[in-house]
Amino acid sequence: MYAVIKTGGKQYRVAAGEKLKVEQLAGEVGAAVTIGDVLLVSDGEALRVGAPRVTGASVTATVLAHGRGDKIGIFKMRRRKHYRKNQGHRQNYTELRIDSING
């Protein structure tokens, strides 16, 4: 059984028991989080596609950790204009373990 969920402006294909990193969510480590934006649910033979969401479906997950991702380097330059700019960015994330898919 798997589902496609939407959180943080991105879509993820999830199954029970797997871990994934999503955009930062509010919640303490060890707390249960319910994600209601379920776009698709499949149980093997039946496939339910929402328009845009599947009614009555939800995904329950546990917050494992909060952290920051790897640094991304941003370098801008205009040739012959004496312009150079160096920046970096680290995105916050929340690591989740998918417990169950309901619906």
C-alpha cells in the first residue's frame, strides 16, 4: 500500500515504515503528525485518485528529528562588469517515519 502526499509545496510517494525528509513542520520530536493532503492511495489492486485530494484519506507519521540540509553554493558573476557574489543556503527539514496510511 502506498500514497502520494503533498507537504511543503512538494509531492512525495510514501509507504508505511519508510523514512523521508520534508520541509520543516511544527512539532516536537516523537510527536505524531497527520497529513491530510493525500492525492492518491493505492492498496495493490485498487487505485484512488483525488480531484485534487482523496476524501477521508490521511497519513499518520512520527517526527524523528529536525535538522538542516547540506549547504548549497550560489555564485553569481557578470563578466567584464567587476561583479561577483558568493552566497550559501541551508534548508531546514523534518525527518518523518510513516506509520500508517488511512483511507
